[in-house]
Amino acid sequence: MSSPRDILTITDSADAVPEGLPLVIALTGFSDAGGAIGQVIAYLRDSLDFEDVAVFDNDELLDYRARRPIIQFDHDHLSDYEPPRLAMSLAYDELHRPFLLLTGYEPDFRWEAFTRTVISLAQRFRVAHTTWVHGIPMPVPHSRPLGATVSGTRADLIESLSIWRPQTQVPANVLHLLEFELQRHELDVAGFALLVPHYLTETEYPDAALTALELYSAATGLVFPSDELREEGRAFIAKVDEQVAENGELHKLVASLEARYDTYMEGTEQRSPLTMDEDDLPTADDIAAELERYLAGRRGHKPGASDSSPDE
């Protein structure tokens, strides 16, 4: 398969890529509940050794006016500009095992050209399999393990890790298209929709990023550093639990989610816990309103930032 060379640049490092590596993909720009993938990208870039093998052209793929990049203004002059990056890299996990890593933004334009290009790279490097994850908001409690819906060609992962298997229509993102085309080309692929508590969608939720890393590991056998995220996750959950314990209404709302979730997971309830009923489940706004004081102190925070609430 030929690829549109006008949308990317192949680097000299591409010649050193071993055949048969797994491909891990993490793109932002569509649904990223809990900031799962945004955190994963930042965490992996800060934690791993990697070198670019293919860099995509922003001017061909990015809508600058919809997602304006940030430029630094320093008193009386512009001092720094860091453009968005969409690139495939040769990376190494914690055990220094190589893999291919595609990170950056979801393209705004030329989805089919982008998809053909990624498949062409996968064929060139004889990729063993492709794995991608994204986070979607669902009415599930933060006090239960995060689950996922699994799609693709890898029946073992679907059987062992997919807790919800709906038949529905969803708004597509570019990785849905890529997964569809990889299947058509008989290339192994697994896609994970991480089910994030709907009332934590707008904050950076460390456990969402941690679970995303665990899903990548389950699909590839790679080992990623996670101690920092685990520590942040424990602190985050402790703060949320404190808010729940102090507010009777909030406790009642979360308890209703827990009961629905547990009944479903025990197999005694056929209805999905991921479908809202207005009469017996709280809305995201109900819970978020109760958590607003805490969440306001977290929105926009980067991993490792202060967890202090505004009135502490």
C-alpha cells in the first residue's frame, strides 16, 4: 500500500526499526474522559527513551483556528513557541524493550490519507499488532475498578477484558477508522474504550491514565513506569472519598451507582449499568455540582500539581 508522502516525513531512524514490534497509539482531540490519554502521552514522553521515525505535517492535518497552539509572551516580545506534534517514534519500555509509539493529536483533516499512511508504516515495519485506548464518560462509580469495552481482532483480550459489549452507533474518531481498516487488511488490532466515571470527566483523573497504561501492557506485554501515577491516584481518590463522606446527598448518589454497578457485575442484572435511567440514577451534573469545590481546584492541573482546594 502506498502512503501520501506529503503528510509526513520519514527520518533516518526509520531504517533502524526492528521488524515485528507492537504499535501503541495514544491520540488526543476526541473524547478523553478524565484526561486519560493526555496524561498518558505526557507521562510516557517524560518517562521513556524514544526517537522519531515519522513526523506528520501539521499544516496538512491540523485546524489551527479550532485548536490554537500556545505561544509565550514575555513582557515585550514573543519568547517561545512549541507547535503540536503528531509523530511515530521508536520507544523503549521500562525493561528497555523496543516498540513503536504513535502520539499526538487526532487529525482534523485527511483522515483517509492519515489512515493509509499509518497502515503503510505498519506494513513497512511488519508491526505485530496495534493497540489504542481512549476514555469515554459513563455512569460508573469511582469506588470500583475502571473497566473497558474492547474491540478489534484479538478475541483473547475481548473475552478477558471487555465488561460491556453494546450494539450501537457512536460518533467515530480517526482511530475507529484505522481499526476498521486494519481489520480489513487482516492486521491484528485492539481498541479499548475506557469507562470513566461521568462526574470526573472534566478533571485529570490519575486512575484513568494508570488503567490506560495497564490496558496497553495487557495487550502488548510491555512494562511502563507507573509509581508516580499510582501515588497521585491514591491522593486523588482520598480527596474524592473525603468529599463523599462529608456530604450525605453525594454519598447517596454515589451509592446508587455502586449498587447498580455491583448488581450488573454479579450477573443478576441484565440491564447495563452504563445506561442512565432518570428515575434511579444521578446525572453527571448532580454529582459534579456536589464535587465542584474540589474539581475546580483540579481542572487544568498537570500530574504532580498541588491538590489543595481553594479554601485550604
